[in-house]
Amino acid sequence: MDPTKDILQGKWPELKGQVQQQWSSLTDEDIAELSGKAEELAGVLQQRYRYGRVEADMEIRNWLRHHGKANGAKA
């Protein structure tokens, strides 16, 4: 199991505003419909940014790693 999925879902209320800052093409409606699952976010990133699945997954993982380091946590 991918640990980034757990981080995203477990901290979704804290992270959703930062997710919208990172990917500014996401609408308020997009954010409201997401429950924090990495698969859902990847799907929306594919739609809004025309990413492939692998690229969307990498974007999420890289953002979580950077976000975790910026906050002193392991991601």
C-alpha cells in the first residue's frame, strides 16, 4: 500500500486548501467533492491538467514529499 494515500486521506481537512493552492485549476467544487483519496485527486488532475495517470500520481507523491519536508514530517 502506498503511504502517500494514507497521508492524503488522513489529513484531508488540513491539506485541501493547500492542494487547491498547488493546483489552482481545481475549482471549489472539485475540492468539495474529493474525500482525500489519492485516486480521486489523480482523476481530477488528469481532467484539469490533462495529465496521464502516472504523471498525476507522481505529482501527488512529489507534492506530499515536499509538503511533509516543509512541515518537518516524513511523507
